[in-house]
Amino acid sequence: MDECNRKPTSMKVENYKFFSESEHATWKSLFNNLDHCRKHQAHPIFANGVQKLGLTGERIPDLKEVNRTLSKISGWQGIAVEGLEENESFFTGLANRTFPIGNFIRDARDINYTPAPDVFHDLYGHLPFFTDMAYAEFCQDLGVRAAKRSNNSQAMILWGRLFWFGVEFTLIKTTQGTRIFGGGILSSFGESNYCLSDAPVVRPFSPKDIVAKDYKIDEFQKEVFILEKPSQLYECLDEYEMLVDRELSL
Ligand SMILES: [Fe+2]
């Protein structure tokens, strides 16, 4: 399962890795396996973002080049990190329009699994969304609000739930039918097909339900939330912050 759990130990690295040819081949397999997903399963914001950033199946992109394009569009930047990011620094990063990019790629022998968010999950699954201005604003706002509570571990858990169910594992209604809106799904061939099958329980997007809902990182999601439209996510932060504060005061 391709997953993203921002837990202990990460640090910014000075240099983006020099990837080997076999590692570029792993990217190519992953990217090409998701051709159908980009064209027919993903929300257009994601598919358009892949194009705007110039991501292709040829090679693992040069992060500097991606950042040059992305910063001109929305001011966001990918920052190479080693390992997993702590929630506290992760949300602070979002508040500063930076997103951690795992400085490694998964093992080609087990291509559908990554033990931690790798360059494919982070750069391919997440960065294209930041080419959309409304999405870029939303994610920064989420980071600002969560980072205000970064000294409170329970608050980090609650804000992590919104990231999980709103940013990683999310579906959305469109005029073409149900599409995928979460980077955690979009960077996984298996999870993309699974989430659009009849297997998971699909519930209407609800901040109240999400703030009370724990999740597992090591299996396909048994329940996912579906948005009516992107603005439903972007406009949920006042309500979600109120719910978090209420939970913390109980
Ligand atoms: Fe992620």
C-alpha cells in the first residue's frame, strides 16, 4: 500500500538525490501504470497539474526544475527530506508553502509498497495540486491553523485526520462521475482502482465525522469521504478548527 504517515524523524537534506538509472526506471513503471488513472480516474486539477509541472514517465524529475515552475505558479516549493516528517514540522512547512519530498524511491521489487512517503508519492501525488491557486491557498491555511497548535500532540492527531481524509484519501463528484482527489490514492495503482470499486464505504465529506475518525496507515482505506466539489474542502477550515478546539477543551 502506498501511504503517507507523517510521523517521527525527518530532516531536510542539503541535496536532492542523484538517482540511478534503475531508480528512474522504477519511476517510469509507476508513472506509466497510472496513465489510465490520470486520464479517467483523477480530478482534472491533478491531471492538469501533472502537465503544468512537466512531469513525464521518462525520469524522476529534477526537483529544482519542478520548483522553478511551481514557485512561479503558486509560490509553493518541494523540499527534499530524509525519511518521515513529524506532524509539527510538516504543518509548519505547509504554512510556509513548502511540501516535503522523500529523497528516495521505493524498491522496484515491491513497487506497490513504500514504507514511507517516497519521491513518487510526494512529488507525483501531491505537487500537481499546488498548481491550482485555490488548492494552494487552502493547504497553506490548513498548515497555518494546525501549526498554531503544534505543541499539542492531540491537536496534531486531529489536524492529521483532516489531512488524511481530505488531502490523501479523498474522492470527489464531477459531471463525469466519481473522480479521485487525494494524493495518497492517486500515487497508487492498486488504491486508485480499489477506491473507485464497490469495496470501500463512501461517505459524504463531513468535518464532524472526520475529526472523530481514526485511520490505519497499513491497509487500503475501508471508508473514504467524497466531496461535492473542491470548494467544499477549501471552505471547511473554520468549521474544522472549531471542532478541533472543542475536542481539545473536553
Ligand atoms: Fe502524502
